[in-house]
Amino acid sequence: APPPPRDVGAGTEPLPLPSPALRCLPTAPAAARPCSGAGGRAEADGRSGDGAMLRHLLRKLRATGPVTVAEYMREALTNPGQGYYTRGGGIGERGDFVTSPEISQIFGELIGIWFISEWMATGKPKAFQLVELGPGRGTLTDDILRVFKQLASLLSKCDVSIHLVEVSPKLSEIQAQMLTGGKVQSTPEDKSAYMKGVSKTGVPIFWYRDIQDVPAGFSFYLAHEFFDALPIHKFQKTEKGWREVLVDLDPEVPEGLRFVLSPSSTPATHHFIQPEETRDHVEVCPDAGVIIQRLACRIEEGGGAALVADYGHDGTKTDTFRGFQNHKLHDVLRAPGTADLTADVDFSYLRRMAQGRAGTLGPIKQREFLKNMGIDLRLQVLLQNSHDAAIREQLLHSYDMLMNPEKMGDCFNFFALLPHHRLTHPDKNQPESKSPLPPVAGFGELILK
């Protein structure tokens, strides 16, 4: 490992940081589903290196001095004019990264079954909202809606609605096209949802810019590869104590950027570093903490559950901040706004930020979760029903991508928030044999009867 970075005072010397770990994504196209279409690649003008975002950041740094990594990420990813996600991101084979729903329809189907399983375990409420945070191209929601349609007889007396939290105008257009065929309408400014429509299967869909705009009520929340893209603060332990990692101008490279250490501790250092911390480098995502708090409060008050699927760790990793472009590692400080920036999710932090308002399960490895959900059985059914050799090979390839520990199987994790009564009986003295709680699907071994 490289030597620890030095405290560079007011930002006059570069900061050497450990090399980032590889993101768990395929380097070759994963052809389990077609990934062509409007969402496959970010807009050409954003990739041409016109440097609008870089020039904006250079002006900002000259005016204000170094900025936090969190502020840098927020600008690079969600700046209203030139942010990576604002312009549409690069999901898919022709983009910068491939997600599990894009690899195999089975992934989304099993997620849909998980929500129905929880709906049944909580007494089949007469209505539920499915709320997805950062829906990407809408592929995952589309697969879930197909499951809901296949189980229409089970859901016939339930009022189901879809609520998508999406800040990108470009991505919301792509989602609308996939889910409704483009048949959506804008809503008045005084309405919480900025767009609405009806899915191809007849389910109402609403779009929001913030989770707080989503109506209260019994809801299932889904966050797949959402938390990893939220801005992080980075901290380094030095001989003088904890210092925050900042982004500054590089005086040795024209229009270049570099990492530096804050000359003294920052407010974020005091607020986010735990007294018992043993690592020498820590990443904290306060936005993730705020969202988890809101989800926990909503579940406590209105019922439901939240399912988080992302790559991450349980409070053990250090430097995971990295960039991706065209399925390859990309220098996080080069050509901001043209590449995906990401960091592993700290599930121990999410658990802590739930503050006891909701029970938590996980993290559990993706291959374990999907195996518990019955992915092997589903694969066998699809193979038996397919007589096309190419499709069968495709199914096996996508299964390997999702389940292989060397690929996505071990680096992606599942984590859930549930009401306390879903995990423990209100009366702790009640014998276990009396009305046992139904198990939570995915987080325990599947027992076939």
C-alpha cells in the first residue's frame, strides 16, 4: 500500500491517495437483455470533452478555494446544466456501466416477488405504493410491473401505484417511454409530482424530484444502485488528527485538479468521525443518512418496507471513491461531468442512521439473497421453456454475472428496513409456537414445501 498522505497545510502540495478498487461491473457486454435506445449513452456533446463542467469548477475553485469531495461529486453528477446524471447518465452496454436489471429479467422479477411477499406477510393491505429512488432507465420497475401483472389475481383487491423519485429530466423521459410508451402529462407547479402517467399494464405512475414529495401511506421503497452515487465526504487520519480530503486546483497541471488535505479539522470532521473509529481513511455520505432517516420514519408511521441493493461494506473499507467511463476505470478528477462517480455504501452507517425507528436486516451478499429468493428455480423454468440455443446461453451468462462471487455475486449486497413488529412480537413473553412471524424473504434460506 502507498504511504499515508501528508497534511499539506493550505493545499499547496498534492495528496497521494490509495488506488481505488475496481467497481464490480462487466468489461464485456452482458447481453441478457437489449440495452439499445435513448438511454444507452450520455449525450455526445457531454462526452466530446467540451469541458464546460471543468471550466465551471475551475472558476469556482479560483474564487472560493478547495471544496469538499461531496461538493465536487454533487456538481459533477447533478449540476443542472452539465451534471452527468442530469444529462442522462450512461447506463447500459453502450454507456459507462451495466446494472443487474439490465443484465437479466430474473433480477427484477425476484425483487417484485419480494415486495409481494412482504405485502402478504403484513396482512395484504388494501393499497400500497411502490417508490423507487433513482430508477435509471426504468428497467427494474418494468420487470416488477410484469410480475404484478402475472399475479393480478392475487393483487385484484389492492390499489397499487408507482412513485419514481428522479431528478434528471433526461432519465425521466426515458423511464416514461419504457413504462408508459411516452404517454405522460406534466402536472401543475403546485402539485408534488411533476409528471404522471399510466403504465402499459394499467398502473398509475408519478414522478417526483424529492422523496419528501411522495405522499405518505403504506409504501414499499426500492433503492438499487442509488446510495452509491450520493456525495461523500472523505477523511484521512494524520499525526495531527483527522483532516478532510478536499479538491483543489493543481498548480503543476494547466486546468488540472488534485486532492489536498484541509490544514485543520473541518466541521464535517467533528460531526462524522466516530470516537471508536479504527480506520485511517473514512468515507461518509450524509445524504444517505438523511434519506435512511426519512425512510425509517415513513415506515414507522405508515408501514411498509425498504429494500436497498448496492455494492458496499459493513464499516470495514476505506478508499472506494472511483469513476467509470465506457466500462473502464476513469480518473475521478478528469473531465468531470462525463463519467459516473461512485463510492461503496457503508451499511453500518445506514443501520446507525435508522436510529432504531425501523428494524434492519443485512447486508447479505447478492448471490445469497437471490438464491434464497429462488433464482435457481426460475432459471430452470426459463431454460425449459426456451428452445433457442442463443437465448439459453444468454440466460446462463446473465445468471453467472449475477451470482458468480468474482463478478456481481459478492460485491453487491441487500439491506432492508422493516417495521419492528415485522421482526419481533410486540409481546416478548409470547411463546414462539403461538402465531410465529412469517420469515422475511431473501434474508433466510429458502425452504421448499
